[in-house]
Amino acid sequence: MSNQSLLERAFALAESGTVQNIAEIRSRLVKEGYTRWEARQLKARTLSKQLLGKIAAAKRNRNWLGDVG
């Protein structure tokens, strides 16, 4: 498991451009050693909106840079 808190890691994943949605973030967190209970905390509406905003920004950035793969 990472030394980052759950929220820090969730935001890092969202900003990385390697995930497409909240479910994928939760799945990655569980694979990295966080518990399912911890990962379920990402369902909070405000937090989900923030993470989705980061995912969308990362996608725009990747598209702008020409990395659509």
C-alpha cells in the first residue's frame, strides 16, 4: 500500500489520466491494498464531483497533448 492517504491516492489517480471513472479508482485502490470499506468512502457526492472533475481535466490535457491512446 502507498504511504499516501486514501484521498491523496484517489486524487493522484484521477489526475494521472489513467482512470476513466470513480469505480476504476476504487478498484485500483483495493488492488493497492486499501480496504473496500475505505474505497467506498469515495461515493460521497462532493468528493465524487471533485474526482470526476480531475479525471475530465486529465482527459482534456491528454487530448490536447495528442495522447488519445
